[in-house]
Amino acid sequence: MHCPLCSSTAVLYDDVRGERICTRCGFVILERLYAAGPEGRMEPGENRERADLSSGFDLSQHDYGLGSRFSVSRDLPPSERARLRRMQVLHQRARVMDWEDRSLREVLLDLDKLCEDLSLSKGIKVEISTYYRKARAKRLTSGRSAQQILAALILTTCRLRGIPRTDQEIANAVSVRFGQDRSAVLKGIRRYVKLFARELGLKLPRLSADSFIDRFTPQLELSQEAVVKAHEILKLMPRSFVQGKPPLFLAAVAIYCGANASGERVTLKRVARTLGVGVSSLSSSAAEIRNIVPGV
């Protein structure tokens, strides 16, 4: 744009006043322009940003993240700040209109805490939220513990995505976070996983023992040689030994035998405690593998 007086191209747009001004001669070219973009705000010491900030479409929030928020500037008079704060309270209450929205909001907040405790990504949390909404639509959540349902959906999603998470560590996270009995949570997880898989039409794949080996060997501070040896021992296990045993237990046996075969000292108790298996079962199975697999 050129200034009609001095023909200069140094024209500045003032988005606060809605004016176009020539910075060379000071002529106001256009006044009170309509801004098509979103409303902006700027606080002292901060960059200018949108005033109607929202998180965008997000399934992990009860209102899909479409609700806006606003802040109150400290530069306003006290009476004006008090009025805006009252508006904030009413705005937050309006986002939760009835008891169903309030219940969903509380459950999704609990899910966010559990995902943080278990170090699960945002994408996994969104997928768990989707399954919870489907289960809620089918009336599968009525009369059941919300925390146990979330724990079961976390385990279900992790199995679908091949993430090595055990029901015991999820039960521990629920027990520590919400103060529930660990054994009751563990029973609820195993029961609800079967329920959701049947009612939601989910085919849960069996997790491989290799994924548990790769996950728990860094916690035991084992070398790469021990990790490779554990994978080799796992492949050499006969079908008669593997059949009927959970992948986590097979990983524990392979890790213990692989560490001993590579000359690294790791106790049965430490391996059993880290992976959550029984010490006596691990000891007897490791002795059986020594007799079956040569060089262990």
C-alpha cells in the first residue's frame, strides 16, 4: 500500500486502534478497520497472544477442548478485576452443565493423572478416552469403580499398541494415587479387560516376551551382551516349556539366565521384584532351563 500524500510504502497497521498509518508523514490512511482474525491480548512482559485460547479439539477433555478461557490482567482496577473473576467462575461452571458432564470430567482428570504416573503419551490417553466414551455409551460403566475401569482400559490400549505394561504396575499406580486396595484393583482389571474386549469387539494380541526383556533390562543395569543372551535363550526355550506361561514370566527367566550366562551378577530376588514374579517359580524354571538349553 502507498500513502496517498507522500507515496511512501512505509505504511503500518495498528491492530489496537484498527488504523493504517504512514510512518513517513504520519497520515492516517484508514480508520477503524474490521479485524477478521481472533481477538488478541497482551500482558506486561509477555508476547501478544489470542484472547480466546482453547486447547483445540481434544477427546481427552469432557468438552472436547472446545471451551475457551480468559485471564484477568493485574493492570485493571480492583473492582473491575473482581467482576471479571466472578465471570471466570460462572464461565467454568457453564462448561459443566449437568451431572453427566461433571462425572465425565472427573474421570478424564483421573485418567490424566494415571497416564502421567505410568509415563503414557498423549496419543495413548486420547485413545483410552475414546474407549471410555464408547463403554459409557453402552452403559458398561454404571455401578463400577471408575478407577478400575480406567486401569482396565489402560491395559487394553497398551496391549493393542504393543506397549509392555503389566496389570500389576497399573494396579500399583491406581492403589498409590487413589488409595484403593491393590488386590481388589488387580481383580477388577482382569475382569473388566475381558468385559471390554467382548463388548467393544476388541481383539487383544498377546504381548511378546522380547518387549518385556527390552524394557526391564535397563532397570536391572544389565549390559548389551546380557540382553542379547536373554533373547537367544528365549528363542531356544522348547514349546513344552513356553506353553501356558505368561510372557512376563518367560522374560524374567530369560533375563536371569542370560545375565548369569554372560557373567553378570544379578540375584533372583531382584529380578523377581523388578518384574513382579514369584521367586520360587523363577528359581525352579531357571533350573529347568539350565538343564534344557546348553551353555546356560
